[in-house]
Amino acid sequence: MLTLEGVGKTYANGVHALDAVNLSVGPGEIVAIVGGSGCGKSTLLRAISGLDTPSQGRVLLDGEKVTKPHEKIGIIFQEPRLLPWLTVAGNVGFGLEDRPKAERDARVAEALTRVGLSEKANMWPRELSGGQAQRVAIARALVPRPEVLLLDEPFSALDAFTRVDLQDHLLGLWADTRPILILVTHDVDEAVVLADRIMVMRPRPGRIFDEIAADLPRPRERQSSAFDRVRRHVMAALDRSLKPVAPSDANEAAAFWW
Amino acid sequence: MSLVRMSAAIEPAAQPKQKTGKSVLARWSGPALGLILPLGLAVGWELAVRAGLSNGRLVPPPSVIYATFAELAKTGELQRHAAATLARVVAGFGIGVVVGTLLGAITGYSMLVRRFIDPSLQALRAIPSIAWVPLFILWLGIFEASKVTLIAVGVFFPVYLGVMGAVMSVDRKIVEVGRAFRLSGAKMVRRILLPAVLPAYVIALRSGLGLGWMFVVAAEFMGASEGLGFLLVDGQQLGKPAQIVAAIVAFAVIGKITDWLIVGITAPFLRWEDRFKSPAAEG
Ligand SMILES: Nc1ncnc2c1ncn2[C@@H]1O[C@H](COP(=O)(O)OP(=O)(O)OP(=O)(O)O)[C@@H](O)[C@H]1O
Ligand SMILES: [Mg+2]
């Protein structure tokens, strides 16, 4: 159980990036976060991961406060961020350094098989394609068996086919141990394919604007009318989230009319 | 020759058989091309002296240099002088590398320390290091200590600058991966920072070594009874140009070998590097 209690963040330069976010995610749930650029999605994810500390509020994992990177929380960044001096297998096993070698090797081999890269185990990261590198990054984050996996636009740099392929891979891996997934994305289809719940954020300061349940059966049919209904629901909420609501915002909007 | 190379690069791989033939040629044509000028000059000079066009006293022909070299090697003189010089370079290089690495790592890591000591070190760097020679002799005497110190100063600066720059430019995103896996302190250094700075460190060591060889000559000029630098001075004073050239050749050979040693020892740790490779080297 992951709980956010009034999590806010003001950066050192005075930018109020995040304002009192409350969220509670149950075991095995997949939550997608969508919103315009600069509305604080990455800030929120970094606060949950413990890489940054929130200025207000707190993050609780099973009742325990998260203040620094936690062994039960894994993160996948927008870029693969593989360590270039380690082979593919070395990268996947990076988080298992303190385990016995036999166990480490077995788990790395298993993870590489799951992401379909077992024959690339001894290659260098520079020899991989972008999609393969991101699959290695997913394997690296999942191998320590986290309870929470955070993903910050993990597939946004990839082409549409590779993206769909990796979404399926991710769901397959998730089904093994069913961690909590929190996924930031710009792609509404991706959110609807993967998530149980979709949070729409609103900028300046970043906060949760709307919450949409995507209670479609899995595996999800991208062409079904139910899928389309949820997608249009999310699109509409996104649209509204980017429009000014209060008159006090009107000046600001006028300044950006061009 | 360069035409052959160019056409090999431009032609598509439609004729694989011909292509391998050309790439062998291309691989050797580069070094061969570079050898034509020096070999041509050497042979030309040798012939000119033999033909009596010049007496070759001030610029000895290759055969005389070789004879001098062989003579020096046979009497063991060459080995003794080379060993003395090598010992000075090794000692100075060792000291310069240790101090440069430590200070470079600390200043690269801590902004406070960098602000505190880097300006002073940069100011010292602006002094031509040979200018220290009189002071070092006054402080440390004319024997080994002042020579090794001068070499160490020469080695220190490139190593210090290289390490500081490398530590400062370690990718924040990669460090964050380490943090996400809860690394800190010694583990962060061993698993993230050290491998990340290694390529730049090797370059810093190599330029430090180059300066070490340069400064050993300066150090041996300021009065030595042995060493390759002594052979240079001795050759000048006694009017033996062949001995001077033989010593220069010895410098070149030993300098290159020590450089190869650094490259060879570190190469296994740098196989991962994503470097630019020229098409000829890859083929
Ligand atoms: N390290 C930082 N220091 C100061 N301000 C920051 C920092 N990181 C982000 N911000 C600001 O905080 C706000 C939210 O940034 P954040 O990166 O969380 O947005 P985002 O929703 O992830 O955007 P995108 O979709 O473009 O990735 C932005 O206005 C940004 O300028
Ligand atoms: Mg972001």
C-alpha cells in the first residue's frame, strides 16, 4: 500500500511545482499519470522514489515513511540509463550485488529471458537498439522484485510499434509479481491500455485534477468501443485541465494567447 | 595512394572480394605513407655523405648513428644512462600521479574545496615549470631530489586537471541510477564514479607521462652525471652529434614504450568504450 499525504514540492528557485497531492494505491494496482508538460509529473514521481524529498507532506509505503531511495521502490527513467561499462547481464544484475553469485546469475538469466534478450547477455549497452536498451532497463528495475515500480515516460522515445510491444512486455512482467505500477505518460492510449486508474494533472502549481477509472477487462482490446469511451473521457479531462477555470488565471492565459 | 583509399570508401560493398583486397591495402597504406618522407630523407642523406657531397660531421648519416648506438649499447653505457633516466621519470611520475589524482578527485567532488584551492593551483600552473629549477636546486640540492620534484610538478598538472574535469563531468543521470539503487560513499565511488572517470583518467595519465619525459630532459640539463639528458649535454660539449641523436632516439623509443604500457594495461578495462573508430581501423 502506497500512500501520498499532501505531497508538495517547491524547488530552491521558488518554482511551486507540486501542491498537496493525495493518493492511495493498493497492492498490484496500476496507476497512470497524464497531464500537460511542466505540470509536475516527474516531480511527483521523484518524490515517491525518494530521489527528491517533498517540501510538504509525506510518502508512506506500508506505513513506513519514504525519505530516501527504498529497496522496495524501483524506478525506470525516460532514457535507459544503462551503465556503459557493464554488459547487459551486468546491468540487469546491478541491484543484486549483495546476493550470492549463483542466485544473481539465475535471476539475471531469468529476467533476460522474460524480456527476450537472453542471447544479448554478454553484449555492451552500445550494441543495443533503443527498444532493447529500454527492455534491459525494465529488467534491471524488476530483478530486485520491488513492490512499487515507477516509470517516467519510459517508452516516449520509441516508435509506435516498439512501444506497443514493450507495453505488452511490461504487462507480462507485472503479472509475475504484481507490483504497484505508477506510470507517467504523454500517450493517452498507453494510459488506457495499462492502467486501472488514470490521474489527470493540472499545472501551476501541479495538482490532481481528475481521476478516471479504467475498469476494462484484460488483455485490453485497443479497438473496442469500451476502450474508446475511456480514451475520450481522458482526452476531455486533459482538455479541461489545460484551460483556465478561475478568472484569476485569465491574465496569465492572455499573456500566452499567441 | 590516398586515391585508392578514397575510392574504397566511396564504393558500395557490391564487390566484397575486391573490397577485402583494398582494405588490406588501405590498412597499410596509412603508416606506409607516413614512412616515405623520413626514410627517403635518411637514405638520401646517407647516399649524399657516401658520395662525398657532405662530410656529415655536424649531421651524421644513419650508419654512423647506428654505429654509435651499437657502441654505447655494447659498453653498457646506454643501458646505464637509460636506467637512470627511467628511474627519475618513474619516481616523478609516481609522485605527480598520486598527488594529482588525490587533489583532482577532491576538488572535482567538492565545490568548496575547489573554490578554496583551485585558483592557487591555476596560478601556479601559469608559471613555466622550468622557472622553478633554481629554487628547487636551492631547496633540495643538485642531486636526485630536485630532479624528481621538477618531473613530479610537470606530471601533476595534467593529471590534476584531467581528474578534476572527469569527476566534475560525470553524468548526473548515471549517478542518479546509483542513488536509486541506494549506493553511497565507497560503493558509489567503486561502482559508478571510478568506471565513469576511467577513460578520461587514462588520457590524463598519458599526457602526464608525456610531460614527465619532457621535464626529465630539463632536469638532467641542470647538471647530471648520468642519464640520457647527460648524454645529450656530453655530446654537445664534446662535439659528438651522433651521440646526441642516439640519445634522442633512445628517448623516443623508451617514451613510446611507457605510453604503450599505460594503454595496454588499461585497455581491458575500457573495452566498453563507445569510441569513434575510423572505417579503416574497423575493417
Ligand atoms: N530541478 C528543478 N529545479 C527547479 N525547477 C524545476 C526542477 N525540475 C523541474 N522544475 C520545474 O517544476 C515544474 C514541473 O516540472 P516537472 O519536470 O515535474 O514537469 P513534468 O510534468 O514532468 O513535465 P514533462 O511532461 O515535460 O516531463 C516545471 O515548471 C519545471 O520548470
Ligand atoms: Mg517529466
